[in-house]
Amino acid sequence: MQLVLAQLASREGDIAHNLGRALEVVHAAEAGTALIVFPETHLSGFAESGHVLDRALAVDGPELEALIEASRERDLAIAIGLLERDGETVFNTTVLITPEDGIALRYRKTHLWPDERELVRPGDALHCLEWRGRCIGLLICYDLEFPEPARALAAMGADLLVVTNGNMDPYGPVHARAAQTRAQENQCFLAMSNRVGEGAGLTFAGESALIGPDGEPLFRAGREEVVQPLHLDPARLSSARRDYDYNGDRRLNLQGHLETQGPRRSWYFG
């Protein structure tokens, strides 16, 4: 599979600009590109106090329709983030658009960063999709720092974790480590596209990355805008899974016990 990581600078509330940049990337993609990954909330910018509903978009609105048309014209999939308006409720959402289905997946971020918990609602479901030989699962930014959502997607069969990211300084190293760990422990590819530049009072860390299913970085960007074509070699999946299967080898029935020994306490599992 040929994919592109579009590490871009977004503008809070400037939906026309953000959409225009996304369409530029889609139309400039090399022939044979299967998937383009954009950052978290790229279309709308981040939610901020006093600027939530005015930045949020409906999934059946003209912005996503323009991306669906571009997806069909170029015969490629698009993973892109936005603030999604559902009635008077707003979610931090990533959609996976495919030529066949339009919005094939809609994932609402389940693990909200502390600064956004009073602004948007968390989602309550994880999603993956078999598409053109890969099973794709979606995650958003802070989700990456927890093992459970990535493992749940891998248990559903995902072999490519797509992370739309809006990670900021000083947390770049946190996501660099987490991305390698999530890929290795689930023996799958991980493609992460982060934002760069300034916005919402933050400096975004960049360092978008493609990680192999053995946890090895196959590409890591710097801190400037970059649109990077990359190739997923399926042989890496079979190589990483040749000698063992983390998902199959897990022991989920272990019980934990807390033992008290005088003034001291000890723990053991078994």
C-alpha cells in the first residue's frame, strides 16, 4: 500500500483555508497512492473556550462532500480530523473517506486531553475497516498513550493503526515512544500524521511517523510542513509475526492478589 503523511499547519476556525490545503494535497498525490493521513481536527482547528460550535462541521456538510468527491476522482482514501457537530453536541472526530463508501468510518475520540474535556464530548466506540488488503483502525492523539484502544483494534484484526495527531510541545517524545510501543505490542503498522506550527496558544511538535510492526521507525518527519509518500511492505507483517503472536499469547485470566505481611504489603499474580 502506498500512503502519504500530510504534516500540515492548520488554522483555528479557517475552514476554507484548511480544506483548500487538504484538497491541494489530495490532487497532487502520486498515481497509485491509496491513503492520505491528515492531522487531528485539521479541517476546523482545535476547540477553544468560546469557539466550539462555531468551528464544528456536520459530516453531511459541503466540506466533507468536497473531500468525498476528491477521493473518488483520485481513487484514494483520506483520513482527516474535524470538530464534528451533532445537534448541539461536538465531538473530536476523524473520518476515513473511501471512493466506494464516502465516509466509511467515523471515529469520535475516546480519550480526551484535559484541556478539551469541558469543550467536546468523548466517543464510546472503536472502529476498523478492511479496505484494499489492509484492515485500518483509527485513533486520535491522546488515544495513543493508552494500550487498550490500540489492542482492541488489533484484536478486531487491524494491521494498520492510523493516528491523526495534534501533539504539542513538550510532549513530542511521549508520542514518539508510544507510537513505537503500540506498533510493536500489536505487531501492526502505525501511521501517525501530526500538526506543525502555532495555533490555539500551542506549538505543535510535528514528527509524524510510520512505524513498522516490529516497532522500528520507518520514517520520522521534522518540525516543518511535509507531505511524505511512503510504502507499506506486507512482508514486514509476516516477519514480525513469524516467531510469536502477542495477541494470541496473552494470558487474560490471571488474577491479582494483595498480600499483607505485618507492616509490609506485597503483590503477586497467579
